[in-house]
Amino acid sequence: SQVRLFRPLLDVKKQYLIKISKSIFGKYFKDPSNNNIKFLRTKVRNLKKPLEKSGIKYEQIFRSIQNLSFSKITLDGYLSKTFKELIKKSNQEVLINFKKYKDLNNDTKIALINQSIKELKKNYYDVRSKKVENLIENLDKKNFKKSTLGGCIFFKKDANLCLKVEK
């Protein structure tokens, strides 16, 4: 279940948001959390003036963020298609088509392994990248027998890479 977050007023200037708020609600409230530097959004806002002084305009940053967002949507679509083609879940194990897996680039392998663990264990968080990269290195070795990662045992089974929950 993927959450889609829509922020339709994100590119509207603050002065207009204040005007809209006063017009519709009759008042405008200042959110005190907007000044709390423990939040990333506050840290980013605090960077706006120094960046503009150095010649980087807010609009450029905003366009870059939008472009990255579109790229993420495209990448997520590709990964979802790849996962459906390569990952099969049966009983208490996940099978990955090993021949097709070997043709993937490293980043896609990392995403595929993380997704496989999530499918098996219903985990929300990804495993640390370095640990996944170590597993990928081990999988490339001819003498690979089995390995553990994220509470799962990885081993080869026929033409597949198999995952089972570690007991």
C-alpha cells in the first residue's frame, strides 16, 4: 500500500496563501513548527536565502525537485514491472529468477533484494545498502551456498534464488 501525497499549493507563494487563508477562513495562523529546525522542511527553507545569494534561484531548485519526482515515478514503474517478472512468492518462500536477476544493474538488484525481503517478512524498512551489496557480491561467486540478510536465508534452488525466513 503506497501512500500518494498531493501538495497542490506547494508552488503558491506565501503571500498568496496568507491572502487565500484570510479570504476563506477570515484569519491566518502561523504554524510554530515552521521555525523548529528539527524538521527538514525548516532546514530547507533556511537555505533559501543563502542559495539565492550564491546565484541559485528558488524556481531552479523547485524545477529540479519536480524533475526528480517525475524520475522517481518512472523508476518506480520500472521496478514494479521488474519485481512482477522476477519475484514469485510461494508458501513460506520467495523465489527470484536468478538468470534474469544476473542481468540487472546493481541498483536494481539492491531494490529487488529489499523488495523480496519485504514481501517475505512484511518489513517496511530496507536493509542497509552495504549489507545488500555484500550479499550481491557473494551471489556472484561460483561457490555460493547460502547467506543471511534481514532475517532471511538466501540460497539457490533450481534456477532461482530462494529466500526463507530465518528460524
